[in-house]
Amino acid sequence: LLGKTGVGKSATGNRITGKKAFESKVSFSSVTSVCQKETSDVAGLNLAVIDTPGLFETEKGNQEVVEKIARCISLAAPGPHVFLVVLQLNKFTTEDKKNTEIIQTMFGEEAARHTMVLFTHGDVLREANIRIEDLLETSQHLTDIISQCSILEKFEDKYHVFDNKVEDPGQVSKLVNKIIRMVERNRGNFYTKEMFEEAQRANHDEIKQQTKVYIEFWLGLEFISTQYNMISRCHLII
């Protein structure tokens, strides 16, 4: 499970495993500080699910990010069959765009065939009576990201949506079926630590630059937030 802090990675892990194995709560900082692995029998399969920390927070340097990812991959030894990039459906921002670009660059081209986008908060679609297909048509960048994922040809097989307010085991079963098809198309092959190390060597300068841009963007948001809070306190004093 990959994604920024607050998109619902831990809650997604709990939903997939069918148990509250991962700590999940609303927070501005990552609740998960280390990689955590849990196994569970799902749809007749023994799945190992690995929850990752919020890998792209401002206090983490590029080298720490790389080391954390390497440790997460080693937990899935000999390697993960699928990367689920978790995004919040009702809030795809410029920050999310930069985040997904860094993930794509950091893992390299080989990772794309093992990657699927998982949207959380699908309940907003149901409540607004909107189809996911119609929503995706409004974001060309998001559509492009999904198109680059998975070895499966059908666009709808490259992503999945979880409705957070509906306890429906069918949501997990459908996700697992997509994963099974993707693994079969990959002939059971998985993403290896060697692939990750090769991606680091090939993209070292690009990753460093993208991470720098991301951190500068994030710090800019924090500065604006700080100034806003100072202004708010001034109003309270007045």
C-alpha cells in the first residue's frame, strides 16, 4: 500500500485483511511510522498486505524515503506482486499529482505492470449519484496515471474504488479478482529488490530533483498555513 499521509492506506489494509490489524485514525502526520505486514485468508488466497508510512512528508529526506521503501519491499520477499497506490477520490490535488509522479519515478518502468490505483471514499460518488467514469473524464492527468498502470488492457481493471461507508465483502473480492488477473498476466512474476535498486541508479538525479520540488511545494503550503493561523489569532485578540 503506497500513498501520502491521510488517504486511508491503513484503513484500506484493514478492509482487505478483514481485521483491524493496522492503526487507522484521522491525523495530519503519518500514523504508520514503520512498515507493517499482516497476512489473511481472502477469497481463498493467503494474502500478505504491507502498510507503508507516509513516505513523502517534509521531515523525511530522500535517502530516508529510499531506505523505508527498501525495507517495505524486503518484507514482501522475494517481492510484491502488486503495488496499490491509494488516492482519496474526492481530493486529487497538485500535491497528489507530484506524489504519484515521484512514486512512478522512484520504482521505475518495471513497477507499472504491477501497479493498480485504489481510490478511497467512493461513498462520495454514491451520495452525489456520480459514476467513477464520469468523474475521471474531468481529470486528464489522473486518467493518464491510471492508463500507465497494470499489465491488464481494460482501463477499468487498472483501478478500483472502495466505498468507505458500506460494509460489503464484494468490494474486496472484486479487487482481489483484478489482482489475480494481473498476477496471471505477469506470469506470477513479482517486483524485485533488484528492480528497485536499478531504478535508483537510473533515476537518481531525477528522483532527487522531484523530491526537492515536492518538499519545497509542501513547505510553501505549511508557510501559508502558518501565516493564516497567525492572522486568525490576531483576529481573536482584536
